[in-house]
Amino acid sequence: MELILDSSNIEQIKDLNELLHVSGVTTNPTIITKSGRSFEDVVNDLIAVLDEEQMLFIQAVSTDVAGIVEEAKYIASLRKKNMYVKIPVTHEGLKAIKECKKLGIGVLATAIYTADQAFLAAMNGADYLAPYVNRMDNYGDGVENVKDLITMLKVNNMNAKVVAASFKNTRQVHELIKAGIQAVTIPCDVAYNMIDHPGTAIAVDEFSENWKKAYGKTTLR
Ligand code: E4P
């Protein structure tokens, strides 16, 4: 399974990249604007913080086919490899996905609210499909819809990978990992919540205290 960070917070990405096996970083226009920095600064820092085998996903902002394809070419030119363009599955977006695949550009179909939208984007050649799990919960059961999508792709021998997105809690991530999801993109706070447990800190303090009481130090030697 690929674990991807959904963030433009460079410090947290650096930290989690040391802590975990991170396959890449996703952003979207909102994530970038929230950083309060320019697009170029954010993207340059992300490229610098990732090694070249890690993927970077940047979203097109234009909403018409020509604009999306133009931005996709620009985004693809920013890095030698493992650069993917995120394209929302609108009518224009579906056309742009086909065009980008003709040009050999890596595509993640995004802003997906149904398994059917995702499946059609996969048929158009999208490499990754990003269903918005938490937002889908407003219309039904996000986790169940993504499980359906996994089955639809499997029984039809489709190669596109599902990178479930828009997570708000660790349970949503846990359920999809159990279902065999190929990739998840999670905000840094959800990643920290998956790592940290107060019980672990209490156990470690107890080990240290007992060791110190017995041997007067907190190291083995
Ligand atoms: C990632 O690819 C998506 O853009 C992101 O997960 C959407 O998350 P949100 O629903 O929190 O905006």
C-alpha cells in the first residue's frame, strides 16, 4: 500500500518522511492557498523535500480542457519523474484526462464523489483515482463506496490505482487499508493520530523510571 501525505506543510512533511515510509505528497489548490505562500515556493520546497522516487501530485486550476492541458504540461515539466497532474472529473476534466494520457502525462483523477465517476476516469486512462471519502459521507457511506470501486476495478482488470483521499479520521483510513486499498493520501494530523497513543508514552516512561530506580540511569550501558 502507498502512504501519501495530503499537505503543503513542509516541516510536517519532512518530519513524517523521516518517521514513515512515505510514497509521495498530494496537494490541491486549497491546500496550497492555505500555506499563505506562492505556488512556486511551495512546489519548489516540495520537490526539494522529496527524493526523486517519491511522487508529487499537483492540481490543475483551469477548468476548460485547453487550460487544464496547458497547466498539466507545465506541471509535468517541473520535475524529471514521478510528477502527476490532478484533474477533477468534470466533463472538461474527463476530456483533459484523455489528452494528457496521449501526451504521456501522469494523471490523478480527483474530486471524485462516486465509484462510477472514478471508474469512467480509469477508462479514460487516469493512473490514480482519488475518491473523497469524508465528503462522500455527506451523500452516503464513503468507505463502502470506495470498497465498491476497488471491486469494480478488480473484476474489470483495470490498472488504475485508488488513492483514497479527504480523510478526517483514522477509522476511515483503517477500514480502507483492511479492504485492500492501493493507496491513501492523509493529512499530517491524521498521520500523527495513527502513530501516537498515550499508552505508548506511559509505557515508555514506566520502563525508564523502573530502570532508573534499579540502576540509577536511563540508558542500557
Ligand atoms: C487530495 O487529493 C484531495 O484534494 C484532498 O484529500 C481533499 O480533502 P478535503 O476534503 O479535506 O478538502
